[in-house]
Amino acid sequence: MGVASYGCGPLEVDVCGDPPQLVEKVQESLALFDHRWPSTSRSVSIRVGAGPFASPVPPAYLSCARMVVDAPAPDVLAATTCLGAAATGYLADDHDEWSITAPPEALDAYALEEVEDLVGLALTTGWRRAGWVPLHAAGIVDDHGNCVLLCAPSGGGKSTMTTSFVRRGWRTLGDDKLLARIGDDGEVRVSALLHTFNLDPSTRHWFPEVGDLERLPTYSAWTQKRKLPVRSVWDDALAHHGVPTRVVTLSRAATPGTVVATPLPGPAVLATLLRQTVIPSDPVLAASIVDVVAACSRQVVGLSVEIGENAYQRSDALEQLEALLSS
């Protein structure tokens, strides 16, 4: 199969190999990052193929969800998943080469989701070596340039909150993944990786303009959410970069219709941001990640926000929250 290229933030990623369903899963994972940067600083090659069931490697470098990662030699990473898929990455100064394999008997939907984890490892490694720290957070930017980072576990309400503020005239850096780094002026900046929303079909009850989301395919075996291109509904709502001024932790309120915001102290802000990234055991890499996260925590004000069921139908409650985030 020929080489296909994708832009994933500061990375230019090429993928090739066989069998077709494995190649398609890798390409699908790469295509999620639909915000094309004007230039790239690092290249990544991914070759896929069928292989024997991979015995687990030692989790000396990282253990994450269904994947364990070892660093058997300098500038080499090896990873395996629960169902026997494997990846090996050879890391050079400005280029990474990865090989991803999966057992032929495991090439079903469930196993292919584990391949997505291996692709994520290749991308995350490339982003870090390009000088960026990945954050599992949403980003919204107001008219004054204030960037608010929305933090919650998967399914915790980042996408819905992001959508509600886009409807109110804010712009978005994305509702799930961002890249952060310290600029030459010492300020942390965040940049967009994807300009699609991961929305549950029930979102239509609050935001009817999104239409019938069930017409769109699910993008993962783990969720009923659909991917909606932001531009297809809100053409002028996309942002590319921002300087964080607020960090918000989202949680569900017990009382329907309520929006309750309370200050989040500095140590809690730092702890929140640390939970939004993955820190490997390598001490030099870990220190560089913590430096960026700590710098970000020092330049932001933290808020804990509880959202009750159907609160998004109350414009007055959202106006109060908007005033807090813009102040």
C-alpha cells in the first residue's frame, strides 16, 4: 500500500503497510487531528503489518490503560497491548520511525482500538520531542484573547461546555486535545490540534443547530459520541493559539439547572493540570513536562464549576459563568 501523509500539529506523519484494515485504523487515528499547521518541525514514519502475538514488555517507561511501554535502549521505545499488538519506535534528532504490528487473529474492532493507543504513543512522543506537551483539555478563547482550559475526565462535559460557549460567540481550540509550550517571553501558549467536537447525540436537546448527530458514525468502540466539524455549524468559531488565563474543572451538580463556580486554589490547579498529561519515568523528559505544567499553573486563575442537568438551557446561569471567565 502506498504512503499516505498527515499533518498532526508540528508533525508530518507518513503511514504505509498492510493489511488494509490495520492501515485504515492507523489512518483513521491520524485523520482525527484535522487542524493543519502552516509548518512542521518533525517527521514521523509509521509502517504497519501483521505480526505474532507480542509478549508484554516491562512497563519501565510507562503504563497507560491497555498499553505498557519500555525503553530498551537510548532513543528506542517498545510497547505492547493487552491483545498482543506491538510498536517499536526509533527516535532520531528530527525524525521518528515506528513499526506497528497486530496478530492476524486479533484484527477485529476491539483489537484495532488498541492500535489507536499505539498510534497515540507515536504522536505523543513526536510532539514532546518537538518541544510540546500534550494536554487532555478543551480550550475556549474570548474576544479579549483570554484562553480558558476546560478540564474533566472523558465524558465529563468538556465538549458540551465548549459548544455552549461557542454558541455565545467564543472561539475554540478544540474540545479534547491541545499542545502547550513555554514561549520565548516565558508565557505558556496552547495550540490547537483538532477542530471537531466529540458530541453525544443527546446534545441536540440543548443545541438544536447541531442537527441529527446519529446520522454520523461513531468514531470509537468505547463511545456513542460523534465527531462534528466545528466549521460545519459555526464557521467563524475556530482559534489556533491562545495564552491560558483560566483553568476550569468540570463536574456534575446534583441539583438540576444549577451552575456553581468556586475558586480553585493554586495547588489544586497544578494537580488538575498534571492529571491532563502523561508523565513517563524518564527523569529528563518528566522534568521538562512538569516545567511547562507548573508554569501554566502559575499564570492562570482556577475555578471549580459544577453543572446541573439542563443548566445549558438557562442563559442567565451561563452569563454569570461567562462573566467570571472573562474578568
